[in-house]
Amino acid sequence: MALDREDTLKKADKLLRQGRLDAAIAEYLRVVADQPRDWNTANTLGDLYVRAKQADKAVAQYARIAQHFFDDGFYPKAAALYKKILKIVPDHEQSQLQLADLSAKQGLLADAKSYYQIVAARRRARGDRRGVDEIVVRLGTVDPADLDARTAAARVLAENGDKKGAAGLFRALHADLAEKGRDAEALEALRESVRLNPSDADGRAILAKTALAAGDIQAARGYLDRDAAGNDPSLLMALVDIELRAGELDQARELLPKLLTLNRDLRHRVTELGWKLLSGALPDAAFVCVDAAVDAAVAAREFDDAASVLQEFVARRSPHIPALLKLVEVCVDGGLEATMYDAQAQLADAYLAAGQGADARSIAEDLVAREPWEGAHIDRFRRALVMLRVPEPDMVIAERLSGQTPFVATDHFSGAAPVDAPPPAGQPAAGQSATSAPASEGRSPDAKPPAAASPRHVPAASRPSKSKRHEGEVDLSGALGNLDDSQGSATPAAPRSLDTVFKGLRKDAGRGEADQSAQHMKLARTYLEMGMIEEATASLETAARSPRQRFEAASMLGRLFREQGDVARAIEWFERAAEAPAPGVEDGRALLYDLGVALEEAGETTRALSVFLELQAEANEYRDVADRADRLARVQAGG
């Protein structure tokens, strides 16, 4: 038969009025047993147990109700019940722990810590070390800002064998301590994390890099080795950095291909490492990075990028013969003619600076054969001959240019083998290199022969054809005229002076070297995207030397300097841009507008007004030109 709740509660109330407490408790128990979620009745029952001096039963009822409120998210009600328990049993540990948790959930962090500390003190007094450790760990979870408590919790976990948990706490501590500027403590936390969890690759990499920054190479190497790095790109990258700074270039060379095989896109990070090493006065280590990055770019058939990296390296560290040799090789493989010719000129200069006359002669002779009208090439050839102590170098050059002695000009972009000019009597036969020169040129028997056909300078003629701009032999007939009036004569014409030869050089070379300025513009845009303003400025200044790129490059320089507050230089570059033809009407107007604004900012009102009036005459409605012209006119009139 179902229990009649109302009737039973009335009966219990009557019993209470009669002073029969135990009988009333029995009736309330019947209701609670029948309806366990009748929380009001359960609370009354708990109060009756308190009156009956039955504390344990009262605590059980209050705890059951409090747990219900806790589970349903009614934290204040649950906390009130636990406090009710503590009034009955002041050292009731479970209620104190529950109150600590409830306080933390409500943001009452001081209260939460207080309850935990009371429990910890009681456990410490009775010698319960494990129980104390439990409280220390709990205290570490209460307040994220209490870094000391979190550190103590991590140490307790480590001491009790929970390495994974401790490592996680130390790792989180590292991030928070570093954010607060407590660097020494942050590093110590990270060291503990890595000690407990050696598989933390990122942590080891951070410690290694920190040691590197402090100049402690040995410590850095202690955190990383090849076995530990495995196939983790971040660890391999850090290990490469360590080996390079330690001077172990061969070790780094072995690691870099593995790193770039795992992720070829990392070549950009490898290049950046190279720039850092270069700025740190470690050029050889820097070139190891650049060389590996270039190889990766070539493997991806990105020859332009490979050449750009090498050009940047040479620009930062010149002369550097290995980099220039690599650049020539990349240009030949990628068909980058214009870049290759410039690289060859730089390589000849580098050989001359290094005192390597034979190598310089080989490159210079090739350059002169290709572009005999370039005075700079002639100068390089002469300097190489002088370095080699060749008698009468000007006469040798004149003979080469006049055709009395042949050039061997290798066309790197043709599948044909080099073709010698037909030799006059007494000269080397076709197929011989120009280095098999007559003794009259004064080369000593021990001198190293120029490497015109050496793979160091020029890949073998059997390379696949890249273009057909040359056919191997340099045709000077148009420039030199008819040097021998009698056809078939075996007697060579008398040597002529350089002045005489140059007077006959054709003015139109037939093949102009492609403008490299486009590459510098591309490089400048890349630098701007990366926020490298100084490097972008240098590339733009180089590009502006070319008429093809002058308008765009100079305009960009003007705007860059104006953004930096250097109005004088901005005006200078805007004016240079104005000297070049604009690619479009709108481009020209935008330039004039920027020039006028810069002049106005510099206080040159007269010139600014002149520019705006010119622009207004051409396009009256352009931007705010009319307003600016009107304002400047009033300024000049003293209005």
C-alpha cells in the first residue's frame, strides 16, 4: 500500500509536539525512504538527528542533500549544507574538501586554499605524508596565477613517480613563467619537464636554442644528438644550427639533406638560418645552409628561387667563389642567361681578387668572346694577363679581337660543342683550347691552364640545350670587317692596336643581355612581404638603375622613404621616377600626386603647387588635387 506522505508528516509533527522525538524521526524516515528526493523532508530529518544527538546520521543526510545540489550546479546551496555539517563535526575532512572544491568553482580562491590548508595541517599532524601530498597537488590546481603552488604540485607528482603528470605541469609552468618574464624559472621548469619526459622534442629544441643563444654550445649539444633528433624536423633544424655554430660543417652537411627530404619547404627556414649565421660572422657555416637550400630548390625545378638565394648571399658576402660557381651552375641548368653572365663577371673579379690569374683569365676570355664590346670584360682580361705576366697584354687582346688568335667561347645554352674560329697558319688547330697558346703569350710551363672548358666554370658541352641564342662561335665579322683582303691567304694580318679594333666593333651587339632588374624587383617585393625594409630598399635601388624598372622601383622607394618620414629622400626618388616613362596614365598621375604631397610636407609650397597645377590641368577631378592647389595658392598669396 502506498505511503500517504501528508498523513505521515502530520503524524510526525504531532509526535514532535508530544516530545516523542524518536517516534517522529521514525515517521520522517518512512517518508524519506519512500521518496528519497524529497529534499526538504530529508533536511528536516537531518535537523531532528541533530536534536537527538545522532551526529553521524545527521551528517549523512546533509551530505546526501549537498551532493545532490553539487551535482545539479547549485553550489551556494551545497556549500551551506557542508558548512552545516562543520558546525556539527568541525573536523569533518570530506566536507572541508568539498567546500574547497565548491569555493574554487565559485572563484573564491582564498577560501578554497584555506580549506585545503586546514586539511593538510591535520594530515601533517598525524603523519599522513601521502595525504599531505594529495592536498599539495590539489592546491596546484586551484589558482593558475599561483605559480609557486603549481611548482610544488609538479614536484610532488615527480617524487611520487607520476612523471607524465609532473612533466605536463612543468611544461605548462614554463609557458606561464616565460609570459610573466620569469625567464630563469621558466627555463628551470622546462628542464624538469624534459628530464621527466625526454620525448618532448619541442622542449629539447627550445633548451638547445636557448643554450645556443647563450653561446653554450656544449649544453646545446647535450640536449640534442642525431639519434634523439630522429626524423623530427624541429629537432633536426636545431641540431643543424648547433653543429654549424660548433664548426662541425661536415656533420651539418649530412643532416641537411635528411631534413629537406622530410620537408622540402623547410628550405626557407634553412636559408633564414644561413642569414643569421652570416650576420654572426660565420660565412662558411652560412654557405652550408644556402648550398643545401639551393639544391632543394633546384630539385624542385625552382631555378629562379635558387639563383635569387645565391645572388643574395653573394651580395651580402662578396667575393665568395664557391657561391658564384654554384650560381653559374644553377643558371646553366635553369637557362638563366642574363644572371649567368653577371655571375661570370663577378666570378672573374673574385678570382682576380684572390690572385687566381689563370682561373680569372679563363672566365674573362669567355666573357670577351661573348661580348667584345664590353670594356669591363676587356679590363678583366687585361688584368688577368698582367697577373700571369703575359708579355704585351694589349697586343694579345688585340690579336684575340682581330681574329688572329682564336677565342674558345662556350655557349652554355646550346647543345653544340664549342667551336674555335678558323685558325690562321701557325695557330692552334680547331678543337684545341685557347689555353694552348703560343709561347709568345708568356705563360710559364708551370702555370695552371685556364679552365675555359673545366667543369668548375662551364658544364660540359653535352648539356641539354636551353636555348639557341648562340651557335658556339662568336661572330666578329661584322665588327672587324674584312681583315684579310686576299681570300685563302695563310699569312695573318699584322696585329692592330686596341683602339683600332674597338673602332671597328659593331654598335649593335645583336644580342643584349636580358635585364636583371626584374629579378631585383621580384626580390624587393618578397622582402617587403617579409617586412625586411632595408633589404627591399637595396634591391629597389639596384632595380632602379635599369630604364625598364626605373619608374616602378623609384616610385616604390619614394613611398617607402615617405612612410619612414624621410621626405627629402622620398622627393629625390619620386623625381627620378618622373624622369622615366610611366607604364600607364594612372601610374603617372599617382606619381605626380605623391611627389606633390611630399613637396608640400617638406614645406616646398612653390614646387608642390607647380606639380598640383600640372596634374590639375591634365585631370581636374583627380583625387583632392583641386583643393590642394587652391590651398597652396592661398598660402603663397599670404591668405
